[in-house]
Amino acid sequence: MTQHTEDTLTPSTDRASPSGDGRHTSVMRARSLARALATRARAVSSSARDARKQTTGIVGLDVLDEGKAAYESICERVLKEVATGIPSDAGYRRVVEEMYTERLKRARGGASVEEVERAIGEGQIEELYEIAKDELALIPKMREWKPWEFEHEIEVIEHPKENPYKEELAKED
């Protein structure tokens, strides 16, 4: 038979089997080992469940169930939505695609919510999720407003004019 201690399984002293051939002892050892492993597995499962984040620490912002998967999913939705009805050369689309492609890559690369949060470096995954929801709400408005379409000409200034206040600023120093 085996005895289960907190972190180890140790064989106990052999006891004589009723049949005298050792089969009973082997069966008892196997059953005891199975019970000990099941107990250990429950303890590990319980501690993993207890390690889950209980609160965001932000009033009104609840912890996401399956936060990593939920964030990956919403990033994919943002990328799909921004690619629909917004020209590929529009600055808004390029910025959103670049940001959410990178965030999705980092979310997929992290093994846990904490790793994803560290990799992105923009706050808790629940905050990132809310930002992505806001982006999803903005995309249809951007389609309607079409800020990439305009009638006026934009003057590009390559060499700025001399600052008229430059001499006055130099005198004050």
C-alpha cells in the first residue's frame, strides 16, 4: 500500500496478502495510488481555480470569463469590421489594422491573461476588451462620415517659415 503525504507518495511497509502471493498487495497499492493521484489532481485544479483573477479593481469593470479567448475574438471582429467598407488606403483603417493585428498576435502568443496584459502593456485585458468594443462602435460611424474623402487641398509645408518670435524668445533667455 502507499501513504499519501502533502506532496509525495511513499511506499508503506508491505503487509502480507491474504492469499500469500502478493496479488492482493499489488491491487491495494494500485487503488491507493489512484486515490492519492485523484486527490492531488483535485488540489491542483482547485488552486488553479482560486488563482483566477477575482476583480479588476476598477469600479464597474467586471472580470471577463475566459478573458484571453474573449479578447482574441473581439480583436478578430475589429479586424473584420474595419476591412468592410473602408478603403485599404484610408489612414484610419491602416492604423486600426496595424494595432489590432499586433494585439491579436500578442494575445495568441501569451499563455495566460497576465502574459497577454504584459505583452500588450496597455492595461488589464478587461480594459482592452472595452476599448475594442468602443472601436467596434466607431467603425460604422467612420464608414458613414468617410473622413478619408475630402474636397479641399492640403498644403504640405516642408520648410516651415521663420518664427517671428524667435528673436524675442532668445532675448528672454
